[in-house]
Amino acid sequence: MARKSKVILIVDDDPDMRAYLNKLLISMGHEVYEAGNTRTALKLVQEVVPHLILLDINLDEESGFNMIGQVRKFDQYHRIKILMISSLSSKKAIDLSKKLGTDGYLIKPINNTTLSTTLKKMGPELVFPEARNIHSEYSQLTARFLGSLTKISEVSVILRSKIKFQEKRKIFIESPFLKKFDLEKTQLIIQEFSKDVTPGTYDTKIQLIGLNDNNLKNIRKLNTRKV
Amino acid sequence: MSQKRILTIDDDEDINLLVRKILKKHDFESESVSKIEDFFSKVVSFKPHLCIVDLNLGDHDGFGYKIVEMMRKKIGNEVVIIVMSRRNSEADIKRALEAGANDYIQKPIDENIIIAKLNVFLDKEDDEVQFPFYAVPTGDSECYFKIPLNIYSMNEEQITIYSNNYIAKGSLIELHNDFLASRKFTVSNVSLDRESGGYFLHLILDPIEHGDLLPTIRRIMVKSPPLAE
């Protein structure tokens, strides 16, 4: 369920108007940013990525138009919504809004009721669709987990953790124990699936690859505490 | 279950004989060659599941590596390759593994070790050869381990990660990449992906702890193309 609080950017060259809208929006629980010109506005769009932009069209029609174009360059799938603020009549505002490609308009003077009704109506539109086709630069990651090495033999070591492995794969372990035994560079491979210990805890046998006789000697020295 | 076939190459015939004896004892079908020229024709005719390759063959020091490389190039990754050597060197082992070997054993050959490794790599159950386990001292047992994962989807409430392996609910997971920079999350829910047999891990975004990630997450959401219809 999407959060009710939205991120909203007010773009208006009149500081009083900005302050007024800011106050209204904050009291509705939203996160608000302000810009007095289109340059600052575009910088903020890229930094905070608002759900909604309230854009004063008296900013001068051409620069307003350009700004919308720039926003669409950043937001090519038209997810950020733009409401045009204007002092024109309703009909003229509709036409202009269509011409500029905004998602609606607000006619000045804007009161609390108009603003909250408009935002309520837009509700579902102010939710960005879930990202599924994520670029590998963001989607690929390494996950690090806490575990414990409980036992070691001359060919394998047992890792106890909350992961139940069901594939053969390489694994990387940071362990003071392995370091002590000069095994920190040893390749570790999971060749068998994990076994249940208790619900949520699993033992995984990990093969120690490429041990030389020094490594083996050191492991055998642990013989005092056979398990 | 049919016997697994092992092919050994060592220029020392005594070693070949010893290995064949050990393998026969443990129910493996085995052959050996001592000359490089004979090796590949034997691979083609005998079709081994696993090869044991001496790294230091005759005059050609290091030809063992070449054999491993050629095997990987010509035959692929299906055949398991274990290399053996008298030398103790870490560099040798690393080189062999990089060339594509699956494992390394040091001579003189320990029967238990070689059989244990064969059993593991060939998925063979063998209750006879079990190595004793020694306890890791409790003070030293804590460790961290890393595996690569992928984000399947994200929105402003949660990040969903896909994993081939089951990760229990409640696990603490630290995620590393450029934008997530070692942030910690708790797995709040795990669901099975019936199609692939993998799992979806749901990580809830805490507004206080993860609030600063939200602008980047919104940016990713804004930039991600819609799914094709």
C-alpha cells in the first residue's frame, strides 16, 4: 500500500505564493520543496524526484513549456505529474494545460479545499509504478550475512546460517578462524544442499578446494576436540 | 547406478598403478596413461566423468596446466578435473584452479582424501570414507559470507530480491552495490516462485533507517521502462 505522503515541488517566482502553498501542503503531511526559477526547479527534480510538480505558468509561458520538456527528458515515461498553476479562466486553462502536456491545473486563488480535493482525486496517479526492468547497475548486488563455522575436516567446513542452499555454487567467507589457519584464500564451494537444523537454521557443508599439506597439518592439529 | 569412470595421467607408472588400485577398491572404473599423446584419445574413447592430472609431466614442466586448459576448451565443464602435484606452492594451486581445475591434491596421495573428493564431485554416497570433524573454537566461529543476488523489483515501500536459495524470514541482510552501499535490511517475508523454484525476499524500507535511499529509489522507478505487454 503506497504511502499517503507525497514529495511535491512548488515552482513559482512569487515567494509568498510558494510559502503559502508550502504551508498548506505540509499541513496535509507532504514532503515539500520549492524553486523560484526553472533552473533550480530542474536541479531539484533530479535530486529529490518528486511525485508532483506545481508549476506556475506565469513563470512565462515559454520557460514553463521548456521546463516541462526538460522534466520529460528526465522522466521519459511520464511518471512525475505536473499541475499547472494559472490565473486564467477555467476554459483557457484547460486548453493551455492540454497544449503544454501537463496533468491538470489549479486556478488562482488556490484554497486548502481545492488543493486537497485535487490531490485526493489524483491519488493513484501520484504513485510511481513498481520498477521491474531495473538496470543491472542497480539490480546486481552482493548480499552479506552473518553465520558461524561450527566444524572443520580435512576436506570441508560446516557453515551454520539462515540460508538453505539448494544450488552448487562458489561462496566467499570472511572468518577469523579461516584466517588463523591460513585458509582465507581457499576457494570454497557448496556441492551439497543444506540440511535443516531447526526451522530457519541450516547447516551447509562447504568443500575446501586446493589445500596443501601445511593446511592439512594445521587442521589435523585440532584433533584434540573431535566432534 | 553405473560406475563412474576416472582417467589418470601421470608420467610415473607407479602412481598410475597406485591410483588404479585405490579406485578399484572403491568401485570406480579407471584407466591411466603416462604419455601426453595418449591422453586425449583416451578421453574420447573412455569418456571419463573425472580426470586426475599430474601437473608436472615429464620434461614438460607445467604441461599439466595445458592439459586442464585444453580439456576445458575442447570438452567443456562437464568433466571434473582434479590436479595433483608434489609441490606445495599456493601459486601452483591458484594457477591450476584458474586454468579450470575443480580441485587439487598434494602428493603423496592420501587415499581417504582422494576418495572423499571423488565422492563429493561425482555425487556419490560413500559411508566408508568420512572424515572426522573437529570443532571450531566458539570464539572464532563467527563469520560473514557473501553471495551475489539480484533485485527483482522495487517500490517506495519495499525492495524485492530474487534468490535461488531459501533465506529465512527474519534474516539480517547487508546489501552491497553502488546505491545501497552496505545498508542493512531484515527479510520481512519470503515467497516461493513456483515457476523457477527460487525465492522472493521482501525487504521493507524503514522510513527512518532507509529514508535517505528514497530519492534514488524514486529515480530508479522513474527511469525503469514498463514491462513489455
